Amino acid sequence: MLNCKELSEQASDYIDKNLSFLERVQFRLHIMMCKHCHRFVEQLTVTVNATKTLKPKPMSEQDIETQANKMRVERNSKIP
């Protein structure tokens, strides 16, 4: 039987239907008995489904350069 940590590591594969039959059975047994993991998988499923509906916003060359500069400044501010 899976423990909670193992389940959380396999949750994305479960949602994407990338687990074997035995792994799916073990996963389902765990979420039937563990309300915390059941809630986690429900919330992750909602999040995954919501992000699938998002469309990427096109960025201009200027937007890309501005974002790159912000990232450089942030990275450099963390270097002692």
C-alpha cells in the first residue's frame, strides 16, 4: 500500500492516466482510506483541469526583454 508521500509523488501520473493497473488500484485504495490525500487529489485535479483551459498570452520582443531584465536583476540581487 502507498503511503501519503508516495501518493503525492504519483498524483500527476494518476490524473494523466500514466499509472499501471496495479499502481492505479493501490492509488485508489489509499485515497478511499485517507481523506487528506483524497482532498489533495481532488484539488490537484481541479487545478490541472483549470490550467488546461488557459491560453498563453503572446509576448512582444520588448515584453520578453523586459522580463529577462527583471529576472537578471533578481538573480544578481541574490548573489552575495
